[in-house]
Amino acid sequence: MRDGLAEVTLTPEQQRFAGEGIKALIPVAGGRTLLELILENLTSAGFSEVCLVIGPEHDAIRDFCSSKELDVRFAVQDKPLGTADAVLAAEGCVAEDELFLVVNSDNLYPVDSLRRLRETNRPAMLAFEREALIECSNIPAERIAKFATVEIDASGLLRRIVEKPEQVYPGSFVSMNAWLFSPSIFAACSSIELSERGEYEITAAVQYAIDKLGEKFTAVKSSEGVLDLSSRSDIDSVSKFLKTK
């Protein structure tokens, strides 16, 4: 099977879920799925309740969680209109005045960084050192160069997030979409406009929350790596990386 220019050999089960576009259910570690590894890391970091945002066609995720007796809730995003729209879909799962974590379902984040994020006990984000991501992740440097960069002020607060940076400087920090939000983010998500890609972007909502709502986000700096399963060609590199752990 070909993904871009890379030749990728997948097992039948990997082919099935890759073909259905359900990255979280792709087996990557001795038969264990990325979803199971994500939930394990979240539990180890001290998070106790999980809501999965899924599409209306993703019954396979419901069935898998039921078969594994995973203690999760579900929120349905009717159409794939972007990350901010996905956060809005989960509003019913968040209690009033409750801080909640938002992470990507195709990334495996390090436990210690997640724990430090939780322990801020205030709106915050993980800011990953660009060079550390290159060294400690399975993500190619040219892909990392396209990730959103963050500007952090002298007090350690997020000042600005740049979705498509024109230039990346040495020592820069990047966002991997690991956020600790307050419920005020829902108002921000409801107030932004569609991006050029035709999506409601969480980065735009965060900037709106900073500029218009006065929200302050602590930037928790991390020198750890993140595993990324964005495409079929990442399956092998993620599996190999996990075997060395």
C-alpha cells in the first residue's frame, strides 16, 4: 500500500482501520491500539474521565470501547468542521467551572508532560521544544517545521500562536494541541470564523480567548517527544519507537 511516496506494509487489521480513517484503532504495539495507549497515559498522568469526540459514522470506536470495557463517554461531531468545532461538540461533557484537557487522538503524549500540565490547575498548554521533538519523536523535521509556533512572554504566559509560521527560529516552541481549557473556550470557539481551509481552528479560538476574553494560558515547556500517527506511513515508525521503550 502506498502513502505519498512511502511504501508501507500493513497487517490486515491495520489496513482495515487505516482504510476507514480511524487512526486511534490502528494496532501499533503488540496488538495494542493507539487509543489504548493514549488512555493509559492519560490515566497515569492523573486524568480520570474521558470523552471521545467521534463522527456519526464511527460506530467501530463505540464497539471497540465496549468490547474492551473502556470507561469513556462520547460526543458526536456531526461534520468534520475543524478542531474548535470538535471542542464545541464536547461541551455537554464538561461541568461548569471545570478545567478539562483537549488532545489529539492521533498523538501519544508523554505522561510527565501531561501530569505537569494538569498540575498547573489553570488554563495552560504544552509548549514543546522544537529540537527535542525532532530528536525524541517519530516526526520528520520538515513536518515539525510546519507546526504552529508559540510566543511566550517573560512571565511564562502564551502571548501568540502562529498557525503557519513563515520562519522557524532555533530554540522555538511549538504546539501539539495539548490544552487545559476552562469552559470559556466554548465562547471563543463559537465566535471565530472559518479559516482558509474551511474549518474552525482551535488555534484561532485560543487567540480569540487571549485577545477578546482576557484568558491567560500558562505555557508548560516540555523537552519530551510526541508520537504522531498522521498517516499510514507513520504506523511503522510509531511501532518501532514503542518497541524501544
